[in-house]
Amino acid sequence: GIQVEQSPPDLILQEGANSTLRCNFSDSVNNLQWFHQNPWGQLINLFYIPSGTKQNGRLSATTVATERYSLLYISSSQTTDSGVYFCAVRPTGNQFYFGTGTSLTVIP
Amino acid sequence: GAGVSQSPSNKVTEKGKDVELRCDPISGHTALYWYRQSLGQGLEFLIYFQGNSAPDKSGLPSDRFSAERTGGSVSTLTIQRTQQEDSAVYLCASLLAGAYNEQFFGPGTRLTVL
């Protein structure tokens, strides 16, 4: 099956700093989502972004489908941004494949 | 309802017992997924339902696992003769049909097998 790799695996930031999270995938996809899993385990939708660029407040994302990667940008990080960030992709078929996540800790 | 709901939120059971986990998808969503997340890991696909089509069961780890979806809405994941390695968070997601749509997750059921 498709391989989904996220980097970095762990990230510690000072509040107010910016960061870039990366998701690489090994095959063409028709669906890509970014999620934030909060400390209580709830998966929160951030972006549906199979291609192009989107922005939502302090967060933005870019997917370059032809080069098989997506980037999630977090600016002016806050302690509430802490948690695990997952990308999920779907090639042909029904199944979504999740990366192993980036664990983010924002310290005040 | 407004979002995906799951019950129970926590389930503790003894090894060898059967358990049933429930998922109520977003109204109007015809597709439904079950996933398993072990501690500190990513999500593992279990099963996919789409409308009245036969489910995609390719992710079920053993024949002790089964799922059904009644009336195209509520789904139940059943684990028979539970084992300690079944301990995990079981997550359900629903989405509108088609490749170009977002999946939305429920809060999950944390299963602990003693």
C-alpha cells in the first residue's frame, strides 16, 4: 500500500514561534486531509487539501500533488496548538492511510 | 445530530468477553469508516461502509472482528472473545459519498481488555 511519512516526529516550540510540518506520500492521491488530535484524543479537521493552498487563521496548508507532499504551517503558535498532527491520504479505492503523526508541544 | 457520536466512551472488559461499540454518523453521510488507534500510534483502517454496497472489510485484523450498519445509518463494531492486544481507541468517521469529501471523526471508544 501507499506509504505516508510525516516529519518531524516530535517538535517543541516556544509560544509565538512558527513551524512547518511535512507529509510525504508515495503514490497519487485523490483526497488529503490534515487533522489535529487534541490531548483528549478528539480528531479535529484542519484542512481538506488534495491540491493547492488554503489558509484558516494562523494555519495554512499547501499540497503539491505532482511532487507527492503536503505542508502544514502554524504561525504564532499557542499552547492550545499542542497535540498530534496527522495527515491522511486516499489513493484509488476506499481506504485512507494515515501518517504516524507529528507530536507538537508548545511551551509558554 | 450535529456530529459523529460514539458509545460507550470507555469500556473495560475481561479477556474472552464480547464487546459492542456503536457509532452514529452525521445525518446524510452515506459513508462510514471504523479505525483503531493503539497508544501512541497512527490510525489503522478496519472497515468501510458505503450506502447499500458490500462493506470493505479488508482491514479487519481477525475473524473475531465484525461490523454491521443498519438502515444506512448507525454502525456497530463487535469484537468477540476479546484479547489484551485488542486494547485501543476505536474511532468512527463519516463522510458524504465520493472521493472528494472530508471525513469527520467521533470522539472514540477507549477499550481496555484486562
